[in-house]
Amino acid sequence: MTRHATGLIAAALAAFAAASAVFLGWYAAGQAAEAPPGEQVTATLTAGHASYFSPTRLTEITDANLEVTEAITGNTSASYPGIAIWDVLRSVYDTTNHQRLEPMSRTLVFDRKTAELVNCCGGSVNGNGLIWQSGIAGYVFPPGTRKQTYDVFDTVLDEPAPFAYSGPDAVDGVPTYRFTENVSGAYAGFSPLSSAEPELYSVRRVDWVDPETGAVLKVTEDEDLYLADPATGAAVTQLFDANLSTTPATVARLVSQDARARNEITLVGTVRILSFCLAGAFAVTAAFLLARKPRLRPLPRVSSGGQ
């Protein structure tokens, strides 16, 4: 094999190694925000001394212990690898009075790299596909989460609300960023209970986010939803009032799931660095072989014709 051919092969290997490194970087970013298709991830939040309006008893229930379960299933029908489709079912159970509240369902579609919501592919809130979901998903933040304010879609307001960066923290030893949503007395439409008394909504929600993967590891949510007097804004009927937080078992499970994603990112990053090193080595070899001039062979001696 000639030196020139060997140099061309080395150049091709350098290009392949560099392209592999770039692809691995894209893969790591894309997979960090992915739920396993067909598998279900559950999170449980609890609250004590909560209040809510019972649609079966048609009265306010107070001093109740609530258990909120959010079940997230990765949808297997996602045909484009750049987006994720998650089906979310949120159910509330009163463990004190042994009754269930009306569940909330949602299908969210988002870009895996940016966690930005995309309005396509069956996205809906409580079966209503006409609600325009925007901002980021909220169940996951973008990989490489920054210290900034993110707009996260709020299903009570049916619009995004700002989640402000609130400082660093740690959850079970994992470095996290805290993001806080603060909403006070916001108009949230009307309920079937009254066409004259609007719903007003206040919430303080804090998410603890692993900035490397964008995974939410812990949540607290102090929510207050009530019917208000249209003249004064004072609460007339309490619809829901609870201070929820993720259970220790849920936090441990989310941290364990996040550890697998962190390990995958670390492994991919290591392989990516090795690919760049190989690309550099092949490029240097190719440059040396292609730039080096071939040795000149001496001309054959010409016979003098028998002299």
C-alpha cells in the first residue's frame, strides 16, 4: 500500500472518529430527557390538614390527609426520535375519609434536548387538545439546566408560569438547583359549581432539579384554589388547599433513576473524549503521510554501447 493511500485512509478514520464524537454529544443530550417507552414512572406527594370541595358530598372537607400520585408513561407512538410523548395521570386520594377526587390527565409532547413543549401528536389537558401548551415540560428541565428563570406550563392556569432560579441545594447527595413558582390570586376561569364566582389560584411550588440531566428529584407544592366573591375577591368556597411534598420513598426512587442517567452521560462523555483523541491522532498521521514528499529514485545508468 502506498504512503498516499495510507494517508487517505487515516484521514477517513479521523473524519469518522470526529463525526462519532459529535453524534455521541447529541445522543447524550437527547437521551437525558427520555422516559422508557411503555414503562411507568410514579411519584407520590402527601399533605396533611388539607381542605377540598367534595363533589360527592357537595360540601367542604377539612383536616384531611391527601395522597397525590402522578403516573408518567412514555408513549411508544413517538415516531420522531427528537421528541418525547408522555402520558400523565394525576390522582388524589383522601386517606382520612377514604374517597377519591377527580383525576387530571395530560399528554405532553416536548423536545428532548430543550424540554420545550411541542403542540402536536395528541398533546392535551384533560382530553382537551385545543389547549395550547407552551414553555417547558416541567416534569423535566433541559439537560444542562442553567441558573435562570424558566417558563413552565401550569395546568391550572392553562398557560406557562415563571419558575425562578432560587439557589443551589442537594438531594440525597446529588447537587441540584431550586426553581420556584410564585402565583398569587391568579384568575383560573370558572368551575361547574358557579358561573358567577371565578376561580382564583395561588401556588408556591419548588422543584429541585439535577442540572446535569434536567431531572426533577424533589417537589413541594403549596396550592390554594377557591371560588371568590367577584366584588371583593374574598374566598367563598374552598376547592383545594394543600401543602404537598414528595415522599422520601419517591425521592429515593427518582434519585436512583437519575443516577442511571448520570452514569450514561458520564460513559458517553468518556467515549466522546476518546473519539476526539483518536480523530486527532488519525488527522496528524494523515497530514504527515500526505505532506511528506516521496523519495526520488535514481535514474538507471545508460550503457555506453559496448565501449
